[in-house]
Amino acid sequence: MPQLNTSTWFFTILLMLVSLFCVYQLKMLNQIMVSISPQDEKESLPPAQLPWEKKWTKIYLPHSSPLQS
């Protein structure tokens, strides 16, 4: 049975990694990167009006706490 020649595996794997890196970089060139600072984001968003902020809700005591009357 002949042995498997593994002498070129290192170069094959190395070339594959380099080519994947190049393809990734080329893909990222077409992407539009948007940077939003947290300060700009807070100023541009209106305050949220949530239904539970408008009405009073009762807060119950935990079961282990004694009632205080």
C-alpha cells in the first residue's frame, strides 16, 4: 500500500488561509460602515411612551416579607 504524500499539505493549507483572508477583505471593501456615537443616538431618538409608564402599578411585597400596616 503506498503512503500518502503529505509534504505539500502545509503550503496548501497556508495558501487556503491567505486566499480566504483576501476574499474576506475584498468582501469588506464593499460594506458601508456606519459609526454612531452614543451621544448622537440619544439626541435623535424621541422619548419612548410605553403604556406601563402612564399608569400606576401596584408593587407587591415578596412572600417572605411580613406585612407592615
